[in-house]
Amino acid sequence: MAQALLSIQISPKVNGGEDVIPYVDRAISIIKESGVTYRVGPMETTMEGDLDTLIDIVKRMNDAMFEMGSPQVLSHIKLAINKAGEASIARQLKKYPDGQ
């Protein structure tokens, strides 16, 4: 399968007054545990890898939100696929090493 970049912002519905941060932390921990290259940003997290692997991670993230008690989850996804295998976080950020 082609190399891909997948950015995700996961938005679980929570009970009134409940903090969403533990849900987001759990979602990011699933990415970390997967072993793929990733970068956490202020509004979304970007992962790099085989498309099927990345989609499986998204499924696990959503399942975890339900397991934590969320009745509904919105996963906002951006996807870039490069058949030549050149899709990478490092390549995309090469011009901006300090994030500026």
C-alpha cells in the first residue's frame, strides 16, 4: 500500500461538565503505542505510515472513546497519499525546521 500522512482531530462527545482532555490523551496514547511516526499539534495529530495501518489506528482510537463512555465521536481526518512512498512528516516540514 502507498505511504500516507493522516491528520486527525478526534472530538468525542462527553457528558456535561466532563473534561475532554483524558479522551484526547487516550487517543494520542493509541497512536504512540502503534509505533508509527507521528507529530502532535495544537489542533490535530499527524501520523505517517501505510494507509491500512493508519486507518486501523483511527478505528482503535474511536473504539477507545466509546469504551471510555463517549456516546458519539467525530473524527476529522485529512489524508495525503503518495504512491512513490514520499509522503512523510519530515519531508513536509523540511522548510520549517523550527515550526516558524
